[in-house]
Amino acid sequence: MTAAEAVGLSTDRLARIDAWRQRLVDDGKLAGATTLVMRRGQVAHLGSSGLADIARGAAMAADTIHRIYSMTKPLTSVAIMMLYELGLFQLDDPISRFVPAFAGQRVCTGGSRGKMDTVPAARDITFRDLLTHTSGLTYGFMQSTLVDAVYRERGIEFGGNDTSLREVVEALAALPLIAQPGAEWNYSVSTDVLGYLVEVISGQPFAEFMRERLIEPLGMVDTSFQLPAEKLPRFAANYARGSTGKLVTIDDPATSRYLEPQKVHSGGGGLLSTAADYLRFCRMMLNKGELDGVRYLGRKTVELMMSNHLRGDMAAMGQPRWSESTAEGIGFGLGFSVTLDPARAQILGSPGECAWGGAASTAFWIDPAEEMAVVFLTQLMPSTTWPLRRELRVLTYQAVID
């Protein structure tokens, strides 16, 4: 920790974050939460409120272990880009080069679940399509297309599946796409497929590659796909709003699937982590691929990842809104969103800021212009329950005084 004023932030204004976080707990909207703000390499704010586990009275703390769900995606994206830097593939290479099941796919154009109408895909999915969620894949939980209904019927699920990563990916490849590759932005299992590609290209199990090449070297000591038994007291419960508006437990730490070994490791949403651990990742990205003398990616690679790879913003690619807010003024890089125009996005921030969140209302963002990183951890599903990320943005950026 450092004095806020030493890095151009106001102590009094940062205290508004504490008041906001405590109010969410007092109002029963959250069981507990942790907020962390770093600027110019120094942590200027760190605070926790409420409980990590209501039933057991366990306090939320800076070292509480959370399900970070889709905040796994940026780490998986870095992993595949580490292999990219070895010259093993190009971003516009078709992934069918490594997974032949993805060759010659078809695209759904209508019909019914009993008989979908399809046309041939204009081209195969590329690595870039997966990294930017323009692959034409989807998620079974979307419940908006004929294709995601088939995902549910066929058990296309990367969390808790009892088969293997290869089997899930090959079953996925046999299903139609919801759009032509590269044509639309659709949130999807794309990053889970990237996890399998890490496995195929490296010749090493995905979870092992992540642990040996990224997580352990970064010093992310509490980040893993499975919770060690000795860390159970620090594992938060996961909640949702019940019919009366009160919080109900949807994943109890004592019976969570995260306690058991997983056969399928989800590159799109399988990791557990803490605020301190995730800040290590943010520091590395802000440092253009290097941390504590260890280089994970080259500077130019990180700059490419933090650039917008869409034709315009997400709204122009068919996604008018995302999570809590408009998708106008928000682009997408290689693994996370990229702010293009804060005024169009109607949020405080900077052009070039990279961000993403998780299904249990977690969030992070990295702002190179302000040399700032923010991590927010809680456990409430779905992430659209409250506009937490927008509110925290205001409270964070209003504290900048230089």
C-alpha cells in the first residue's frame, strides 16, 4: 500500500469506494466484496466488506478465494499468444489446421430444433475469430437461438463435464454455427476452444500449461482450477437473489465441484483466484508482458492484444448492449474488451482501457493511459443483477486528482 496522493489519487475520494461497498452489503445486495485500485505500480486502495460465507460467518477478506469465471479468459488468451510468439501459427490460420473437426462447418439460417436450415460456412474459424468472439460459436445458457438449444441438449458444457476437453470440443465442432465466422460478435465458448488449442499445440495438458507457464511463474499462489483442501476456509460461497430478493446460496464451499479434480478444464471460466493474484496478472499486462524480471509476452504482442480487432465497436458487430451498459464505443481485443470512446460508451474511462468480468459479478480493468488497474471481487450471479461495474468505474476515476 502507498499513500493515494503519491500516485495522483485522493484518499478522501477513494473512501467513497469503501462507503459504496459497505452500503451494498448493508442493503443485502451483496454478501461481501473486495475492491483494489493500483496506480503507477502502487496499491492505493484495498478494502473488503461483509461476509465471504453467510452460513459460516466467514468474513470477506483480501485473500478470499473467488470463482472468477470469465476473468479466466484473459489468462487463456495470454497462454495461446505465448505459443503464437513461438511462430507455431498465425492469427488468421484456420483452427482446423490443428483440430480437423472444425473443417467445413455449416451455419444455421433458421428452421426448427428438429430440422435446422443451414448453409456452408464461407471459411473456417480462425484463431483471431476465437480471441475476439467472432467465431460463430455460442453458449448453451444464452437461450436465444436454435443452436444454443442444441448445445444444451448435447451437453456442450466445459464446467463440470465428465468426459474430456477433446471430446467436448469435437462434439461442439459437429454443430452448426450461429453466424458466419468473422461476421458478428457473439459471446461464446470460443476461449474454451482456445484452451484445447493450447493443449494440442503445446503437447501439454491445458491446466498443466497454465500452471507451469503462467500461473506459478506470475506468483498467482491462490489461482487454480481446483481448490486445495487446506484453502477451504478462504473459499467464498456463491449467491443469487431468491424470489423474496434475499440472497440464497447456489454453490456451498463445502460441497462445491471445485473441491474435486476436473476432467474438463474450462479456459473460458474455470479458475479460482484472489484480488492479490489477479493484480499480478494486471501488473504484467500493464508492464507490456513483463513482471519482476520475467517476460511472458513481447511488448508488441501485448500492444496487439490491447488493440481493437473489430470492424468498429461491438454494437456495429451486432451486439448493441453488453452486461450492464451499451456496447457502443466498446471494441474487442485479443481476449478482452477495449474502450474506444468513453463518451459513446457513456462511462468514465480512457481510450485503450482493457477490461472484462465474470458471471459472479467480478470485474477488472487495465488503463494504460492512467497507469491504473482495478480488481473487483464478489460472488453474485448473474452479473447483471446490479450495475456494480459502472458504479465502481465512477468511484474509481473520480478519485484521480492529477
